[in-house]
Amino acid sequence: MTTKSQDRRKVRLSRALGIALTPKAAKYLEKRPYAPGEHGRTKRKQDSDYAVRLREKQRLREQYGIREKQLRNTFNEARRKDGLTGENLVELLEMRLDALVLRAGFARTTAQARQLVDRPSFRVKPGQTIHVKTKSEALEPFQVAAAGGHAEVLPPVPGYLSVELDKLQARLERRPKRAEVPVTCEVQLVVEYYAAR
């Protein structure tokens, strides 16, 4: 799949889900804040409970750029932990290496973050440091990141992460809390979606 067709797919998906999945999609959503297709502007009939839950699950999955099986496995793990399943789910997803690379500002999008790391799904533990290999620091994507080139399209760095952008390193200080995670999703509906299956 070419980059242009990937961009188009992400823009279309962003409009369908009502959230910006990439900076480019954010610009399109400002101009066209409705679903794609010929009926996108018309008011849709009331969605069923299942459709609403499914859309929230898709929103969460697409924001992390993961496959269905990965999300389901993470949900099952979240359910086994103490506390609220939905909050556990977001916490586990947010501790993925690719998610933290994005939050730290080392990448512009989730897709780029996945390309920059060897094991995107690696779970970072509190106290661990993420840093770019010395031999990779001179590569253009990292030079752009070190200069703060993604700051205008990314949310502020969350409190659970301390970042030294010029050194291209970040440290996960503690477990993320759901309220701090810059993800648009009614996570309880995702829990209900999986619980009903």
C-alpha cells in the first residue's frame, strides 16, 4: 500500500470514527466534520447499542494502530488485574513502546512510531528509559524530533513521562492514569463490547 493510499484510508477512517488519527486527518476533519460517503452529511438514524460499542472499540484500536487480536489479548489481561478493567486496558496500551515513543514526541504519528522501534508492542515498565541508539540519532526523523518538529501536532507530554527531547530519551516515571492519556474513547463501552461477546 502506498503512502498516499494509506493517508487517504486514515483520513476516511478518521471521518468515520469522528476522531483525527493523523495530523493530516485533523485538517480534513476541520473542513469536513462528518462521515465520508454520500450520506455523510445527513443525520444518521440512532445507532444500536452494539454499533456504538463497536465504534468505540474501533476508535481505541485505531488510535493505537493495533490488530483486533492484540486488543482482545490486552483486554483479557486488563480484566485479570485488580481495579477497573477499562482503566487497566488503557494503562496497558499506553505502556507499549510505540505509544510512549509517540507521546515523547519522537514520532509524528502512531504509524511512524511503530516504524522507528524494533518491538512496538514491548511493554515499558515504570522506571525504564527509552532512548534512541547513538548510531540512529543522525537519521532525519530523529533530528526533526530532537528539534521539537512534532510539537505543533502532538498533545503536551503527559505527566507520567519525563522527556529530554534534545537527548532523544524519555523515562516512564509511573503507570499512566486514564485521565492523563490523550486518547479519545469511552473505554467503558469497549469493556461492554468485549463482555457481551
